[in-house]
Amino acid sequence: MHTQEAARRSGASPSTFLASLRAAVSVVAGSVLKIGEATQPWYDRWRQRQALMRLDDHLLKDIGVSRADAESEAIKPFWKE
């Protein structure tokens, strides 16, 4: 009902209004996906640094990383590699 009322007020047919609405939703959805793709590496980096800090000294030694190196890596901002 609201779609028909909006179309009548604008002078456009309901199909034109729906086509415009679909196009707008498509643009917004595409933008949200692009933002998600851009921020995914940041989240992954943050998560990996948190996991590194949870490792005990024995496991760090096994992978050749000192506790100081792990802490140094963990305090980096998520956007820095």
C-alpha cells in the first residue's frame, strides 16, 4: 500500500518506483560488501595477534618467536602489517 501511495505522489508508476528502489538497494548492498571486503584483512590480523598472545612460551619457542616479539606484534594497531 505504501509503495502505491509513494508512486502516486511522485507521478511514477509502481513498477518504475520499484525499479528505482531495487537499484538503490543494490548500490547500498554493493557498498556494504566492499566495506566488508576492505576491513576483513584488518579483522584477520587482529584475530591472529590475539591468538599469538594466547600461546604459552613453549609454543612460541616451537615457532621461533620470543615472548617479547609476540608482545611487540600484538600491540601493533590492526591496520598495520
